Amino acid sequence: MRRLRSHPLLILRTLLILTLLSIAVTTHAATPKVQTIWQLLDYLAVDYAGAVDEGRVINAFEYAEMQEFSANVSERLAELPSHPQQATLRQQAKALQQLISDKSAPTSVARQARSLAEELLQAYPVPRAPQELPDLSQAAALYQSHCASCHGATGGGDGPQSAGMDPPPIAFTDLERARQRSLFALQQVIERGLEGTAMTSYAHLSEAQRWALAFYIGQFAFDQKMAERGEKLWRDQPALQAALPDPAAFIQAQPASLAGLSDEAADALTAYLRRHPERLADANIAQNAAGNSAILALARQRLQQTLDAYAQGQHKQARDMALSAYLDGVEPIEPLLRARDPELLAAIEAAMLNVRGAIGTQADQATLQNRVSEAGEVLDRIELVLTTHSSADTLTAFTGALTILLREGLEALLIVVAMIAFLKKAGRPEALAYVHGGWIGALLAGGATWFAATHLVEISGASREVTEGLAALFAVVVLISVGIWMHGKSQADAWQRYIHDKLSHALSRGSAWFLFMLAFIVVYREAFETVLFYAALWSQGEHRAILLGAAVACLLLALVAWLILRYSRRLPFGQFFAASAVLVAVLAVVLAGKGVAALQEAGWLPVSLYAGPRFDLLGLYPTLQGVSAQVLTLLILLAGFAWNTRNARLAQVR
């Protein structure tokens, strides 16, 4: 019997682990495919002009390659993991193929390819900038040892091994071509190589070396005289520092489109900043507000696209755009906004939910327009809050770090401390190792998440919400069973029978691992969100204030844990289990609402709104799906409690 009862636990545990891991694995697995597609699109945008001019094919070989590459893009998009934007990306890829088939103008093809490339990286994020700006002191030596033999000592594509290569090595000194290539594009070719050419992957070099090479190669078309003019512009016109993109955006930008400058000014600044990337760090703080404005602009753009698609009867497209408005236009600034104005964060979440709800109920166009306008007004208020604080001040950083950790840590702490108190009360100290192993392992996994989010991959808003939602719902299932069990033992007679029957004489291995998994899941769910919030706060500066806020939060959480453990020892068995059952039941209902809400925000569940209150602390949101999940959880718990009471009465009669 014991073995049979452990099977559902093993299945649930295995499924959850696989689900959580699959998000990270899918992100890593998709990244090389996404990078390849992006490279193809970048190649199409830059080189199509060499194949077609004024509707005529001027290079048959190049044109055939353009057709092949565009078809390759469509095929590879179909192979990517499922995503709400995937169908739209494939439609855009077909439109690109048609433009090339029609021998359209190079500007039209480049615009479509660039647009598709940007949409691709928004849907399937990959790191687009180094974690630290590169040191170029060894870049020249790296180039001479790895690149000069083909591309030439000065980047002219005339190295000693270039003879006979088809296609020939790229001439990095070609100014017109260089104006269309971002540093990110150069780094991608260095890392991945280029299919159909002699350019092989240099992934064996370190990330720092690959980025240093990209910066160095990106200088060849922009000579020293340009760099000297760029230095003068940088020194004499401080306003340029505010107009330029932040370091990450500069790395992704094409020189031709740099800050709307003239070609001469853009060339000069490109020449200077690619030689002196450290100057980008000097202007980074001034760019925070501009970066936030760009993210909010994306949210507004997606909301407008939502309206346009809905007006054309494309409801699925409208839903996808509304979802993107939240995940791509609000999620990235959520940590900073939560630290500065939590009420405003709740307002934009509610407004975005209302937009998706109007689409879900197929409301009329005027109603959707009103919902979008309301969301736009909240976005305006957010921009005012963020732009009036161009960098995190000490009090904001401290308060944000303190409240985030308290908010995310309290739920997990209550569950873990309840398990510890139970084991101590039951005289099972040997099982404490499993609980402690669970929460310690979760904190280590949270640290690994921090490292991954800041050094390896960009964790998208959708991945974050899915992870939180699935973990919350798994915890609900476990807490329901634990809560009903604890309630059953709240009667003194029931506890005595439990001891008498020796069911707690030794926890089975499956039961002990059950405790481990519960501790791990509830703590990792909160750690996952906390580290992402802290990573965003950390990038705003004021590190000492953040560390102080975290330390104070940890002390407060430790005090709560100490108080619960101390006073729980004084409670009689019946009162202890009754109180624990109520606590676990409340947490199960709260997590049910939060789990459904997270999956709705990720687009995994539909949204049906009703006129009702929103209370984040209780996981209460005005959606029928969320409230239904909470009501169902509560009914199951009440039914379990009623069953326990009935059995206790029958036992007394006997």
C-alpha cells in the first residue's frame, strides 16, 4: 500500500521538475536556432541590395541566395518552440519571401527583414549585449591571429588565404555595408559562423574575446579622423549622451540609424565609441529614463496594434498583441515600478487585464478602445514616475529591496516553518533534514537563476509567469492534502490514535522526499521572482542600499520564523494542528488565485472579467477563472474538513 501511494507523488514530482527544467532547457535549445534565423535576416537586409536594383536582378547568384535564405527563414521559424507570436512571425516571413520574389526595392526588403528580426528576438529573447563592456587591449592581437589571414591585416578582405574563396571574405572597410551592421550582428557571425561561406564559428573563444573582436572589426570602416571628430562631438555636445542609446542598444544599433543623426555625425560617433566603449558606461545612468520610455513606447505600440487587429476581425492577433503589450512593454520595468509605486503597478496590471478581458468577451470596438485608452493613461503616469527618477535613489532602492523580499518570502516562510513546527511537535527531528534540504536547495537554485538571468539568457516575462504559475498550482495540490491531514489530527483522540497506530513511527522515504519537494517548490517559486526583481534593481545602482534592504528583510523574516516556532511549541496538539490546518488552507486558496493569474498573464489561460475587487495579498483578482480556482480549492478543503469532523464523531460514538 505504501508503495502504491507513493506513485502519484513521484509522478507529480517528476512532472513538476520536468516542467520547470523544460522552460530553461527550451530557452537554451531555441537560442542557437533563433541566432541562425536572425543572422539570415541580417544578411538579407544588408546584401539584398547587391542582388536587385530597380526591379531587375543584377546578380543572379546573389538573388538565388536571397531566395534560398528567405525560404530557410520560414522553415526554421516553424521549428521553433511554440509561442503566441510564432504564427505572426511566420506570416511576416512569407511576406518577406514574396517581396524578394517580386524583386521589390532593397529598402522594402531591408525594412521587412529588420522588422522580422526584431520581432523574433522579442518573442525568443537571446543575449544581445555583453554583461560587461569589452577590454580592447588584446583585440588587435586576436584579429591578427584569427581573422587577418582571410580578411586582411587592415580588414580589406584581401588576406593571403582569401584567393579562390567563393563567396570572398567580407571587406570590413566597406563603409556603406558597415553602416548596416551592428556590433551585435558582427558578434553573432564570430560566435556562430556563417552558413554557405568559409567563415567558421569561433565559439571556442571566450565571450569577452568575441565581443572585443566585434568592437575591433567594427572600427575598420570608420577611420581615425572620424574618431577624432566623434571625440570632439562627445566632449562638446553633452546632449548627445542623452540622445544616444544605452550600451546595449548602441551595440544592437546600426550606425546608419544612430540616434537620428546625420551620416557624418553618426559615422564620427561610431568610430569614437567603438574604439572607446568605456565612454558608453559613462552615459549609462543618463539612459535609464530613455530606456524605460522606449519600453513603454513598445507597450503603446502593441496596444495600438491590438486595436487595429481587432477592428479587422483578427481577434487572435489582437489577443497576441495585447499579451505582448504586457509581457514586453510592462514586465521589463515591473521590478523598478514595484519599488517606486506598487499601486501604479497594480493599476497597469489591472488595465492590461481589462484589455485582454474585452477581447476575450468579444466586446465592441468602442469598449476595447476605452480599455486601451485607460491603459494608455496609466502608462503615461508610469512614464512620469520613472522619468522623474532617472536613477534609483537610496531610499527607493532600500524600500524596494526590503518590500520585495518581505512580500515574496513571507508565503514560503509560513509553509516551511509550519512543516518544521509539525516535525518538531511530532518528535521527528530526523525528517528535518529533508525540509532544510528543500529550502536550501531552492535558494541555491535561485542563485543559479540570478547567474543565468544576468550572464546566460534573458528570462522572458512569459517564462517567468509560467514558472510561477505552475509552481503555485503544484503547491496548491500539496497544501490541500496537507491541510486536510492536519485538520484530521486536530482532535486529541485522532492524534493519539495516529501515534498508537505508529503511522508516524517512521516517515517513509517517499513521504520525506514529499516534504523536500514541497519546501523546494514553495521557496523556489518566490526565489525565482525575487532574484529577477533584484537583478533589475541592481542595474539601477545604489547597491549598498539594496543590500541593506535585503538584510533588514531577512532579519524580519527570521524574527517571524522564530516567533512561530517558539509559540507553536506551547500549543496543545489539537490547537496546533487546527491552527496549522487553517494557515495551510488560507495559503492554498491564495496560491490558487496567484497561480491562475500568472498563467493568464503568460497567455496560457483565458481571461473572463467580472466586476469585483482586486486584492493581491489574497491572490484575489477579478477573473472568473481565478475566483473559480479559489472557490474550488476552498470547497475541497471544507469537504475534507467536514469528512474529518464526521469521522471524529463516529469514532467517539464507537
